[in-house]
Amino acid sequence: MNMHPHRNQVNVGTRHKRIDALGKVTGATIYASDFSLPGMLHGRILRSEHAHAEIVALDLSVAEAMPGVRAVVTAKTMAFHRYGNLVKDFQVFAEGRVSYIGQAIAAVAADTPEIAEAAMQAIRVEYRPLPAVFDPIVAMQPDAPVLHPDLLQYKASPLADRAGNRSGRTTITVGDVEAGFRQSYRVYEHRFRTPPIHAGYTEPRVAVAQWDAAGIGTVWCNTQLLFDTQAALAEIFGVNVTQIRVIVPAIGGGFGGKLRIGMEHYALALARVAKRPVRVFSTSHEELSAALFRYGSVIEVKTGVDREGRILAKQARAIIDTGACSGSGPLVASTATLILAGPYRIPNLLLEGLAIYTNNHPGGSMRAPSGPMPNFAIESQMDIIAADLGIDPLEFRLRNIIHEGDLSATGQVMTGVGLEECLLKAADAIGWDRKNPENNRGKGLAIGAWMTSRGSSGAYLKLSADGRFTLMVGVVELGTGALTGVAQILADELSVDVADISVVSADSHITPYDFGSQGSRTMATVANAARLAAANLLGKMRPLAAKALGVPEAELQMRGKGFVAGEKSISFAALAAQAQMSAGGLIAEGTYIADPIAYDASRVRNHFSPGWPSPSFHAHAVDLQVDPMSGEITIKDYVVAQDVGYAINPSNLEGQIEGGVVQGIGQAISEELVQVEGRVLNANLTDYKMPTIMDVPPIRVVLVEHPSATGPYGAKGVGEPSCIEPPAAIANAVASATGKRILDLPVTAEKIARA
Amino acid sequence: MNFQLHKAASLPDAIALSRRLAPDVRYIAGGTDLIIQLRRGVKSFGNLIDLSGLKSLRQIAETAEGYRIGALCTHKDIDLHSGLLRDYPALGQAARVVGGHQVRNAGTIGGNLANASPAADVAVALLGLDAVIVAAGEGGSRHIAIADFFTGPGQSLLAPGELIEAVLLPKPAPGESCCFLKAGRRKAMEIAVVSVALRLRLDNAGAIADIRIALGAVGPRPLRALGTEAMLLGRKPDAALIAKAAVAIQADCTPRSDVRASAEYRRELVGGMLLRALQHCLKAEIPHA
Amino acid sequence: MRKLSLTVNGERHDIDAEDSATLLDVLRLKLFLTGTKSNCLEAECGVCTVLIDGRAINSCITLAAQCEGADIRTIEGMTDGDKLHPLQQSFIECDAVQCGYCIPGMIMTAAGLLNEKPNPSFEEIQEGLCGTLCRCTGYTKIVQAVQHAAQDGRVRQ
């Protein structure tokens, strides 16, 4: 799609108010958790208390006999097929063996949530513990307990390179790292660790399910991926995809934590047995102990530099602890290799991403799933090296960053590279040149790059007899404002007001296929599909208008919500009415997917995302103070300069960046799921520390615009990347303030005080 | 969570209800701790006696001896009372960092004490202020010195059926100062990792004439740092003495490691926070020895 | 089960509810006022915030039976006919809304703050909203929205 601004650009580029705001500020918006059906039952899930154990006995009799209990479901109730997005290693219910705490063993549906809870507690499970492994480094050893003895028999993506406890291995090789290290003036080696993190959406995962007389199972839920959920459920229940209907009324946050099925399969299974609608709502404890977390990781980085501070070689590996099922792990580990490379020119690279099974709870894909962990490692190490070489961290980065036309680690030619501008603007805004004004005060920088994911989008567009357009799309409005951006674009393409565009979304039986609300792609890809639908619709409208006005099509101009030709005019409303009477109505579709990105296949093995469509670039700068007594961090100022390509709606982009930064600050200083032998010890919001409003300063955002070749109007994906750099930027600022370097996230007050 | 709620019409009514329903009964006021514990299944009671209708227990009265704070006064009530804030800054400082405003608007001072959490903010402040707890039971009311009140985690001297009616605070002596400090993992919505309440008065010669040091989250109950108090009493607080006190106080507590912090970190914090609290109460720079 | 008489948004409702029913349960399940949201149920996230006699509380840990005789106000009661409350208006104008799930609770928290402090400083706004978590916005635009609503006494007392 061309990047040139439309000639009739009225709404694009403005701070147009969100199309979904009114319902949200009045409480009128119905979210998935507000949805109910008559006769609806309430489900609860019995989850494993053991990290690895044989199930010796499972006694349902007391639960089944309880008044008000309508269904008790286990692996034996019906044929459930294994599922999983890359490797089919997930079971709906444990079959004879549990391999993580929180694994579902049975589910109960009852008249009330209280009865369901009591019935769940009345199920007796007898376990025989098995040897377990919780550290991915240990799990990689040949004598470690094997979690999936039949791993190679599972259906899986051909890129998921499996062996032992490994569900995926990706490598990037460029030049000769050993030669690069030999040429180096100094070589640095560090190991970093990052814990699992909860996505922190405020609406817990929920599903209401019902099967109809035709055998169609419908779920009203809060998934981010309508069609992935539909496909996964069809696979689990062994039915065609059109026998599963997925509807998202509205969703209270996702951040990647709601990409994959959460409660939907349990609700459908219970509804099938009970022959009643069933609602399953995740409790706070379940969320924080049995959700699809951001993966914990171990990151090893070895970097060689010359005397002038140019990076000559880097060898690094990201070891992703996927927990007992691989989930998104092979993809996350794979993409991590490109984060390990960083947005730097490095002639010699050997990068490895590993997805490793352990008996921890399986994780998933939180916002920029591969981003913060390797970025924390490499950007922390950049500052360690700069300090050792006596080079300013800003200068050290400027000497090594990529520029327009440089190759990425996979050999992609990078274009639209606004990195230097981001770095300089962020440094300028934070006052990088001014010395730290007080003791224990410090500034830190971190930079990075991220992609705009590919994937298909479809759009249906119709013109109604009131002159208003209805766009139907298969994505979910996560809250990013993506669909407001799409409506702004469509309004300009059709020369109408944003208020003339209605958007209907997220019903798998009505709206067209879409890859879903993920990967910073929603606005860009859906808008391109919608623009094609608009072009197609105009292609139908113009001949009808020309005929109605008795003029050649070439004389038609769009103006005043209609077509004008000299003195003659016809409104869109009149045209639609005429079309309904005589031409079958006005409806069109558009589909879009970004072109694949060329890369050098000889550099990579088993890479899931070697080419990055519309890469984005970002620089973060923070100014903070550390209390030397307690180690407590107070963030004084935080600046993000982000290359967004083109800002379709600056306000909504700022909102994405501000929110992502605060999630990143949480990961940097306070958030971690504390796991001991596979058990989360802080599975409540008292002890899982998401930032409150008191923990963060106002975030300052500088939008940098180096247009993408493919995004609408040059726009790049914006949703994910702002959470990538805060851990490194903050760790670097803490080191600057205190001289203390923390290599394990989060950088807590205690770690600083006791370092 | 399944119980019968009984609304008490008066204090004697509440006590009578409690006797009738014993032992499967508990009083509820703001419920900010109790409902969470009931829902988690940590506690279970068949009957709750609702005290929230006892409006007479939600008064703050200034008396000749000091203040009488009704047990149903909320954290917010304390934070909005200019007399209390003037006379006992530590109390406001503690009440202001309990949960969010929603919890401060509902949670009561009586509940904070009766819950007997080792990390309770207001309880620690009151311990430092030598509060007296007025407990009402079948035999009438009795006074319990707060230093005796807490007996263990979630445990106090309250007898079955007894409830807290009010808290008495002595009028501060002239020249007395106090403060409350709290360390947590965030800047709000925190259960204390360590809290310190300090009350201090110097004599005309500049020696410490009176001192109370109360500590939260470093033992099985809110603690008095009796050893450190004794060490400081009668001495002139110079930098060397304060540094010594910051070390000595580590022996006055028995912190444990948990998901919020390690015992070692808590020990270090207690010393640093005591130093800060002493500096705050002494206002002026500490003279070098 | 007990009979309760609750005054919600100025309207009296006579209902039957379990003794253990929370105000949140009653609002959402009996009165169908689903604008008040449900999440942690432990007074940590704030999405369930409503006003009781003008003060913000967590409806998830407040027993409905303890609210008889009180003036209960929910997000649905903030609009005056079609006219938005200044806080609602400014949350739209300042783009302080994203997924929106915390927003009813955030607006009610802010309303409680403005009842106490009609002209709060920046720091007072931050402190006043600390009991309600937002995971989307990073809070920057939320503070701006409350500042905007509080300016010039726009909020009715």
C-alpha cells in the first residue's frame, strides 16, 4: 500500500477521539465478563498441586453427588485432542500424569459459583510424585527428567527443532565469531536472568459457552485471537472450525496474555455435558498461578570490541523456560535471536534461541514476547562495556547502531531506520549531557528494534441507505485505539466523517478472517484491508453514480458525503438507496497481507521470523534516584523517542507508549512471579507488584517519523515495543547512580541495597 | 464464603449476640481484611456480627488526658482529624499509607488492631504512642496497654466475645515528637516490608528523656525495641550513639524471609529506618560526637 | 437470604440477597449494573470502586447488607440524563481510556478524591488514585484527565 498521504487527509494524523470511549466511561460497554445467558451454570477447574506426579487415583463421586452439580468433566469424559500453537503438547485435562502445578485435572459446573467451588474441593486426587526439573539450564542436561518422552511423535511446526527437553532451537550465524573475538581488544561475558511476568490485564480470562441444536458451540470470551481460538477449539473437540463460533463482546486488556485459549475449552466441555450454558471465570489466584505468563529466561552474552568501541563479534543465547508445554516458546526463542543481535552493526555473530521444557507452569506471549529479556541483557552489557572502555554510553551506541540500508542479523535490508534520531532525541530530552545533579541519582539509556507482524486481515464494507459505512473486521479492539485509527483512515478514503463509520468486530461467524490483535499489526494491517475494501466499494459506487447523474465516471468527484459532477450531485445515502432498489446493494471486501521480507537464508536455521515487516526503532532514557539506605528507586523522568513511521493518531500512540513503558517499569523494578519448585508463591495482587500510579512519573513521548514502505501512510506497528527497553534503561541508570550492576530482574530495592 | 450476618443494635447487643453464637462467630466492621480471609478460605465463620451500625463508636473525642478514638473510626477519619494529625504526626503518617483510599475509607482502627497483623501500619504507630485499648466484654470494659495487646500473628489478648470499643491516646508531652516510616516494594498499596514508629522527648540538657520504638513486619507481632530504647534513654543523641542504635536494634527483632523480602534485608532496613526516624524527630543535624 | 433495601444512584431497590453477598455481587447480578467491574476481589485492583456517601470504597469486599441506608453511587449514576459528568467528559477528551476495564473504577476513585479535595495538586491526584490499577495507559493521561476535570471547579460539589 502506498505510503503517500491521501489527498483528502482530514482525520488521519489528528488526535481524533476514540470511537469506543463513550461506552467505556459510562459503564455501558459490555465486556466478556459482563456477559450472561439464561440458565447459565458456573464452572471451576481443579488444578494440580504437584509439579510432576502420576495420578494414582481420581475420585469424583462426592462432587458428582452434590446437589446443584450439573457436570464433572475429566480427560475420560470425551475425546479431547492435544493442542498447541507450535507443538501439540497441551492436554485439556491431565491424563494419568501431571507435569506442572496448575495443570487442569477436572472441571465442575454447578448452579452457583459456590457449589462449583465446593464440588471442586470435594474431588480427591492421589498423586505419586515424580522427579521434576525447574531450571532450564538443568533441564538441558542429558540426565534431566524428560517431560515429553513422545515429543517427536507430536504434531508440530517443522521449524520447531525438538530433542530431549527442547521444543525449539534457532540459530543465526554471520561471519566468524571466534575470529572476531581473536581480533577484539576486549571480550565481555555475562549471564542474565529474568523471571516470569503476568500480563496484568485487569479483566480476568472468562468464557461463556453454549452448544446449539445444530451442534455449533459458541463461546463469548475475551480472546485476542478469534480465529486461532476457533481453530484450537475445533481441534480439541474434533469438529470443523465452523462448528465453533467465537464472539468477543469487549475485552479488558490482553497484552498477549489472552492470545491462546484460557477458559474457552473448559466452558465448552462443561456446556456439552451439562447441556446448559456454562461460564468459567478465572480467579485472581488462577490468573497469577495458572495463566500464560511472559517466559522466564536465562540470557548469555559474549561480546568483543576494538579499542575504539566498535563491536566486532557477539555470541549469545537466549534460553527460554517454556514450562511444561511449549506454547509460543519456540517462536519466542527464535525471535529472541534478533533481539540478541540488537540494532547494531556487528560483523560476526553466533546467536542461538532455545525453548526448554521444565516443570514450571507453561508461559506464553506477553507484549513483545521476545523483547525485554534479551534487550535487558545486551543493553545492560553495552553500558558495562562503555564504562570499561571509558566511552560515554550514548557515544558507544552511536558508534555501533544501524542506519538506513544496513543489513539485519538475518540479512534483511533495513529501511525507514529512524534509530539515530530516536537516540539523539531521547538523550537530549532527558538532559544526557548534564551531569547527575545529586548523589545516588543517575540516567540510563537503552535502545531497540521491533517488528510489525505479518498475517492476513480481511474487511467487509457496506454502505447503508443513511449514507453511513459499516466496516466488519475479525480483530478485537484491545484498547489500543487500532480501530479508531482504521476508522480515521477509512473516513478520509471515503471523504466522510469518522462518525459515519461504524465498526463491527470479533464474531467468527460474521466477520472475515484475521490473524488477530497481536504483534503490533492490528491498525496497520486492518487499515490496509479496509482501504482495499473501500477502493472496491468505490469501484461499485462510481459507475452507479455516473449512471445516476448521467456523466462520465471520470468527471465524478467525492465531496460532501456524495459524488459531485459539475452542478450535479448524488449523496452516498441516495446512491445506497438506489443500489438497494436496483443494483443488489453496496458491499465490498478487501484482504491484505504484508509482502514477505527478503533475508539471507544461509544465515539462519529454523527461524520463525527472519524478516521483519516495517521494523520500528526506539530509544528510552530515564533519570532516577536511589535511596542508598533502602535501595528504593524513584523515577524522576522517563522519555521515549519512538520511530512510529507515521502517527495516524498521535494521542493513541502516546497512550500505547506510556502504557508499555509502565509495564516495562514493573518488569524492571517490581514484578516477578516468584516460583519455588514450580509453585508461584505470590499468586495474588497483594504480592504481585504491578506499578501503581505512585510508582511512575508522567512518561514523556517523542514521536519520530521515518515512514514504513508498507504501512498505511507509512505507519509502523506501535503497540508492543515500548515495554522492551525499560528494564535495561533502568538497570543502567541504577548502575550510573550507585555503581551497582544488577544482572537478574527485577532490579528490586533489596537487590540494590544488598549488592 | 458463607455466613449469617447479625446486625448489632448496640454494644451490649453485639456482646450478647457473640455469646449466643459462640464459638462460630466473629465481629466485622470495615471487613477490609476479614472478607479477603474468608474468601480465600484462610478463615471461616458461620456468623458475623456487624458492628457498622454502632455510630457511637465512630467518634473522636478530645479529653483532658488525650484522645479517645472510637474503634469504628476509619483510617480516613484519622487522616482528616486535624487535632490527631497535629498531636500525633506518626498516626496520620501510618493511616495515610494503608492500602488505597478505598481501603482507608472502609477499614477501621479497631479492625486494624483486632486483626493483629505483625505488619499493620496503624497498630505499629499506636504501639509507639503508648495507646491504651478499651476492650468491651460481658463483664464490662477493661483497659489493655497496647504493649501487652499483641500476642502473636493474628492473636491478641481479646477474650472470646470481647471487642475493641475505643483506643485511648495520652496527650503528648511538651517537646515530644514522633514519626512513622514504612518501606515497601512499591510506593503505594503496600504491606510493610519494615515499618518503624518512633516517639521521642529530650530533656532540657538534650538527653533522651522518653522514647518508644515500635517495629512492624520484623517479628510475630508489632514489636517494641526495648533493648534499643533502654540503650538510648538518658543519653544525648549524637551521631555515634545513633549509629550504635541502628546496629543494636537488629537484636531487638526477629525478622523472617518471605516473598516480600529477606530477613537480612529487613534487619538492615530496621537500622537504617531507625536512623532516619531519629534524625526526623531530632530535626536538627545530629551533632558529631 | 435477607431482604435488603439499597439506595443506588438515588433509586431505592428492595432485593433478596445472601448475607454474604458483597455490594459488587448485588450491583452486578441483582441490579444488572455491570459498569462496576470485577477482578481481584481482594481490594487490590480498584476496578470495583463505587462511592458510599461520597467516599470511594471497594465494592468487592463490602457486604451489601452493610450498605443499607447509605447513598451508593456507581458509574451509571454519574451521568445526568445524556449529560456526562465532567470526569467522564475529560477522560474522553484527554484520551485517558484504552481497554476501559479499569475506567469506571478509576472515575469513581477520582470522584471520591474530588469530593475530598476539589482542587487537588498533581501529587494529590497521584496519591488519590493509588488504589486503582490501570495496566493500559501508564496513568499519564489519567492524571491529565483528572486535572482537567478539576480545573475551574468544573466538578459539581
